[in-house]
Amino acid sequence: MKIGFVGAGKVGFTLGKYMSERNVCVSGFYSRSMESARQASIFTHTRCYETLEEITQSSDALFLTVPDGAVGEVWNSLKRYSLTGKLICHCSGAMTSAVFSEIDRTGAFGYSIHPLFAVSSRLQSYQELSKAYFTIEGPEAYLAFWRDFLEGLGNPVRILKPEQKILYHCAAVFASNLAAGLYETGVRLLMECGFDRESGEQALGPLFIGNCLSVAQKGPMEALTGPVERADAGTVEKHLGVLCGPERDLYRSLSGVLVEIAEKKHPQRDYGPLSRLLEKNGEENETHSRYI
């Protein structure tokens, strides 16, 4: 199986290097930027292709490691060539294999293969990719092949149905991108207390990193601390009293999730007053919004 990469950005660099380091036959890279393709080929000790047709002819499978918005455009270009028996994959977390329109007419098979991993560096991220889950979505014909291939690289794999992709991607956003929003909210609140941005980020950094590691290693229930876990309705009420608008709504909504976790952790503890406080504040917010 010879795998080629169309697109030489962070994802292409990372997957190409990760596979080549594990003795996968990577045919090489094609990109609209010849310099990017050249750099990727040097990094992975593979070949740089000058045309899309050339890499297509030289590969059994193609990974379209391009931005989501470009996948359809690249696919439309690929359809002009002989694709019988080839496997065409994209790496979008949100899109399904349906983006490969009319693929049945070409004799190829389309899949979405997504690493549940934040690829932040072209040159370094491959070193951490062994820890990542991969998800696969596509026709039955080669699902088992891709599952065995990825598990052979050492990664856990989950097969998704097309209708699950958006919810799956939403889960990933909650656990990664939205965490940045929570951190930013904390920094802004510290700035209202007199911190500048740099010192606010420095102050919250160890707390944020330590808690994230604890959640990832122990799970949310065992890692949970703070006023909600203690059923400290008085402190939560004071917090709600100094917050307003979206920050207050966010605090209340996420605290409701924490109550559900805390009740499982401490079934003997009474979280009723805290739950009623959060529900009451939610009702007040709804009433207030009607008259704005």
C-alpha cells in the first residue's frame, strides 16, 4: 500500500512523518506550493510530485490533507484521473465521506479518517500522535482494512456512522477549543482584579494545566474539586452575584454539569440547595432576557 499526501501543511507533515517512521510506504507529497511539498518530502524522506496526476498514478491511497473547504475542490480535480480501486481519504473531523461526490462512478472508495489530536506543529506533533484515537467513517468495503492499518501503527480506533460525525466533532471542540474560551474568560476576570494579561495568564497557567492533566488521567469525577464538589451553595451564589451576561450563563450551565458529576461522586451529599440555586438563576436570566 503506497500512500500519497495531497497538501503539505501541519496535518500532512505529521501524518506523513508518523507513517514513514513506522515503515509505511509513503509515496510522497503534492501541494499547490512546490516549496511546501519539497520540505515535506525532505522531512519524511519521500518524493515531491509536481502534478496531482503524477502522485495519483503513484499511490494506492491518497490522503487529502487540505483545509476542509478545499477537500471538495481537490476531489473535483482528482475525478479527472483514473481512480479505479484507489482509496481517497480526508482528515476532517466534521465532514463525512459524502464530500466525495459520485465516487462510485470512479471505482474508488472514499473515507474520512480523523486523528483526535491537536496538530500544532509541522515538525514536532508526529512525536505525540501515538497517543491519539483515530476515527474512521466510510463504506464497509475497506473499513476493516483501515482499522487494522491504524491499529497496526499503535493507535486505538473507533468507526463512526456518517450521522455521528458532527456530534463527534462537537465533543472534540468542547474538550479542546472551548477550553481556550474558558481560560480566556478566567484571564479577563483576573484583569478586572488588577492583573495585566501576561500576569493573569501566568497565574492561571499552573492551575489550568494541573487540572487538565488530572481530568485526563483520572476522569472528571475523580478530578473534580471546588465549591460545587463541596456542595458549597453559598460560594456559588456569591460567584453568580459578581458575574453577568454570558459569563454568568456559562458559569451556571457548566456548574449544572458539575453537580451531576458531584452527585455520582458523593451520593450521600445533599446537592439539592445548589441545584435549586442554579435553576433559579437560570429562570431569572430567561425572564430578564424577555424584557431587554
